[in-house]
Amino acid sequence: MTPSTILVADDDRAIRTVLTQALARSGHDVRATGNAATLWRWVEEGIGDLVITDVIMPDENGLDLVARIRRLRPTLKIIVMSAQNTLLTAVKAAERGAFEYLPKPFDLRHLTAAVARALLPPTTAAPLAPTEVEELPLIGRSPAMQEIYRTLARLMSTDLTVLISGESGTGKELVSRALHDYGKRKHGSFVAVNMAAIPRELIESELFGHERGAFTGAVQRSAGRFEQADGGTLFLDEIGDMPLEAQTRLLRVLQQGEYTSVGGRTAIRVDVRIIAATHRDLRQQIRQGLFREDLYYRLNVVPIRLPPLRERTDDIPLLVRHFLARAQAEGLPLKTIEPAAMDRLRAHSWPGNVRELENLVRRLTALQAEEAIGPEVIEAELTDAPPGRPGADDTRNLAGLVERHLNGYFAAHGGQPPPGLHHRVLREVERPLILAALGATGGNQVKAAALLGVNRNTLRKKIRELDIDLLLGLK
């Protein structure tokens, strides 16, 4: 078998040497250069079966060179390397037709695996047309964020259904908007709906619309979110809070691509990309009978897990600088964070994640008189108690657990209660309580009502409202 010729372009001599040695050990012929001009000359001469190029070159931007190579030799695969590790770099590389994007530093095993894939027979997939992007939709250069960037870049040209999981405040809606804004549906509508914020009796009308006279108060026809998102993207946030009956209708839409509005008889066809998100463990929800397993597999075509901020603390300085610059652009005073203060920010547990950090930075720029913010200011602002202080991280009793849970909700919404919080918390507390009582009494509702100290009719009503009857097969 004839060895493949791989062209390597990087202005760093050490990287050229390492790549040449690694690829030669894999049986390839390697030509390496430190400039774009030589690489382009080789490509013009028809040399090479694969190109590996850096983005920052002394004589030309590597991404511009990628576009020129693709025009001249469309079947020549290109792997792009870059120390500019942002989502936009990954997206631009994909848009210009790169086969793979590798953020520096990378594991040589990942590179050799990418080379092996690239040298397989070419496919007919065409790259997206280039677009101009003005600002970063996501911030972070940690390994966890780099993997997310690479995943998003691969998804931009598809309509695959995506399920985003992560704690509140990690940026699930930002990721969904990036998929829409830089994907092929960017000229369509992006419609977001929060399942947890809608009363359960209104969810079907909200999603699928209703006809005039469908129910009391329906004085005119109303288009649902699916109809509003036709041709674009529908983002279903907190999908784990969707009632079972609405889950059944959603599954039917995903299977058949059509639905009927509430009170309607004519099927409505829609062309919508679905992106769902949740902070819950849906597999646990399935085991508890709270979420349909078949719907889960329909939604979980491409799973994306967003890491909590405590798992990517190296990104905190970048995020802080971004939020400070944004605050200044909005007219707030210019502020800086002292190194010791930044260290304190990195040591914080961030229960509200990136949203909590952003709210803190905005509060500091608006209220602090000093231009340079020191560690004592940060210490006073952060809500976590120091280790050993009474009440710190107190989860030993129910009150402590509930308080910590609520603090996470408030922190994730700028210190304000999110929509539907009362209904959400009651549901979260009542459901396991009733299930525990029924379990302790062998499913006897009379005894369970007595154990809970409530009327049996009240218990039966709660069992229906919380879908416990569907879970346990009660009548």
C-alpha cells in the first residue's frame, strides 16, 4: 500500500518536528513548512493526500488558506489546529470546509485518529457557506468547553435533535441559540419555551395552539410554539418538567411531524428542529415513571452535557473579563479584578454557575466605588460561608437541603425567584413525600392519608395531579 503524503504547516518548529515524527511512525510521508506560501505551492502542484495546518501563520490566516485549498482541490481533506480555542474558531473551520478541528494543545492520539479518518475515501458532504460572526456566543478555553465547541461545529449543518443537560445557569439556552444562529436554520425563528414556567393545564395549548371556543376563554384562534417555530428551531427548556400527557403528544409530533391544535381537527405539519434541555437526570425520571422512555430516546439523538462552573474554574478569568467589558459597553464604570480577588472567585463553588458569576460582576461594576476590586470585596459578596463557620454547607436536615436548593434557584436568576417557583417546589416536595407514604403503607391510600395527616380525597387529588396514578397504576 502506497504511503500517504501529509502536508504540515505550522510556524512553530517544535510542533512541526513532533508532528513529522508521529506521522512518520504511522507510515506516512510528511512535508512540513512554517509558512502558508510553501503549503499553497505544494497544493497547487497536486502534492499531498492530507493537509494539517495551523490558523495563525506568518504570511496568511490559515482559515483563509483552507477556503482557497477547498476551491482548488475540493477532495483534499484539511485538519485545522489552533491555539485560538473559541467556538467561533471551530465554527469557521467547519464553515470553510475543514475535515477536523483540533484545539491546541492536543493529544497526539487524537491527531493520529483524525488522520486515519481523513484518509478514508472522501464523502460528498459539502461545507456550509462562510458567515461573518461579530461576537463570541460562548466563553471558555477549558478542555470541557473545547469538546463542546467541536461538537457544536459538527452539528451546525444538521437538523439532528439535541438534548442539552446541565445545572441551572450553565448556559443551556446559549448553546441552543448558537446551534440556531450559526446553523442552516439561522434565517428561521428561534422559539424558546420553559416547561417549568407554564401551568400544566396550559402546556398543550402553549405548544400546539388552540382553536376558537376550544375551552372557556378561547375567544380566538392562537398559534402554538410549534407553529411559530416552523422553518426554525424550537427550544424546549426544562423538558423534565413536562407532564406525561403532554409528553405523549410531543412524542407523536416527533414521530409523525404533524399535530392537531387543542380543539382542532385538521393536522398541521411543521418543519422544526427540536433542541431540548434539562437540569434533571432524565434516566432517573424514567425509573420513577416521570418521563417517557420512548420520548427520551427521540430527544437524546445527540447529547451535550454542559459542565458546571466549578468543573471549569480555569475559564473564570475569561468570563469575568468578558462580563466586565460587556458592562462597560452598557455604560457601567470600568472595573478591574485584582489577582487575589480572582483567586477567591476561582475558589467559590458557584451553585448558580455562569449566571451567578455574571450577576456578581454586574453588581460589582454598578455598586463598588473602587476601580480595582480586591479580595475583601469578593469575600463579602459571595454567599458561601467559609469552611467551619456555623451553617456552612448545611445539608444535614430537610430545612438545610431545601434552603440550599432554593439558593441555587435564586442565584441562577439574579437573586429573584424564577417563574413558577412555588408550583415547582411544591411538586418536588409533595411527589416523593406521597410516594414514600404509599410505599410505607403498601399502596393503601386510606392509611397513607392518615400517615400524612390529610383527607383521603385530598390525597387522591394529589395522586392524580402529580401523575402518581400513572406511575403506580392506581385508579
